[in-house]
Amino acid sequence: MRKPIMAGNWKMFKTEIEAVDFCAKLKPLINDVSNITILICPSFPALPKVWDEIKDSKMALGAQNLHWEEEGAFTGEVSAAMLKCVGCSYVIIGHSERRQYFGETDVTVHKKLLAALKHNLSPIVCIGETLEQRDKNETFKVIETQVKGAFHGIDVKHWDNIVIAYEPVWAIGTGKTATPEQAQEVHAFIRGLLPAEVAPKTRILYGGSVKPENVKELMAKPDIDGGLVGGAALKIESFEKLIKY
Ligand code: 13P
């Protein structure tokens, strides 16, 4: 059985104070939740204080990026060990916004994946096609390239820790969700690309305008194992509904 994950990717929202306040308010609302992993991914500066707030709760902590090197002269970057040290157990890698605005490629995604695994951080590797690629019927080709680029050579023993997020770029922040059928089709395809011994147990999250109104239908699909949520994870009322879908 794959335990679902509901992850809030807060992107560049919420100061440390706002992030801690959110977690303090969410905590009592999720006391009885046990069948789902609840993950909060705040900005780097908020990580230590958020960890203080949530470490005895049902929530886990994730970062939104990392650098692949152990340490060094890489101004502005953050290593896997640094994330581990402030309570992170997950890290998002290769989000489409990082691919689009910060030059992230399948090559850097792969290197970051290796760094995360080495430090026992669960990577959430994001993949997904643009609208142009979908319109040109290139979705499956793009997904296959991204999956192979990220995961080539990864030993099966690491796969317990690996999470994949399918985020069609055209559905991110647009209010335009992939239909559950569109998402399921790609999720099943992704699972089919994974090594046979790990495919049934690997969690594949959907991301792109997940909200309380569509979460149930999405989660009902056999290959959708959770959500990586932006906008609807910024408000307690909607994130609580997603967690309790
Ligand atoms: P939205 O939920 O705001 O569409 O963002 C999705 C996303 O990018 C999560 O990583």
C-alpha cells in the first residue's frame, strides 16, 4: 500500500512568522489524521522555526531546492546536509519554476537527486510538460526524457525514498487542473517507466491547481498518490480540506 502525501509547496510565500503561525494553527486540526503524510515546504529562512513548531506533530518538513555539492564556494546555495540539520526529511527537486526561471535541467536534477539520497532526504522529483508540448502530442516523450534523465543508474535500494510529482506546467497556478483522466493517464505511464520491482510502491503525486473542489476525484485515481499543492496550501481552511479529502 502506498501511503498518500499531501504536500504544501509554499514557493516564495510566507515569512518565518507567517509560516510558524500557519503550522501552529494547523496542528490541532490534524491530530486525528493518520492515513496520510502531511508535508510543509516553506522557504529556506523559515525552515528552522517551522521545524521547532512541527517536530512533535503530524507534519513533516521539506525544502524547495538544494545544491548537489557537499559544500563549497557556491554563493546563495544550500546543501543537503544543511537541510537535514534543520529538520528536513524531504526536498523538492526540479520544480518547473526552477527549470523555467533558474536553468534547472535533467542533468542538475539528477545530481541533486544523488545528493538528496546520499543524505537520506526523500527527493520529490518534479516532471511535467508545457502546454506547447501537450498540444504537439509530445507529453509522453517529454515525460520519458525527464524520468530517464532524473533516475538513470539509481539503485533499486533507494527507491523507497523517492517520490515523483507530475505537474503539467500548464496547470500550475492557472486554475486549470488536468482532468483526473488526463492525470491518471500520465501517472500510469510514469509508473510504467520505473523499474518493475519498485513501480508498485513508488508514490507519484499530482500537482497543478489541486483544490478542495477537485482533490477527491484526483485521489480516486489508482496511480495518483497525493498532491503537491501551491495556492491551496497557503490557506489553512483549504489545506485542511485537502488533507482530509
Ligand atoms: P498550484 O497548486 O498553485 O497550481 O501550484 C502547483 C505547484 O506548482 C506545486 O508545486
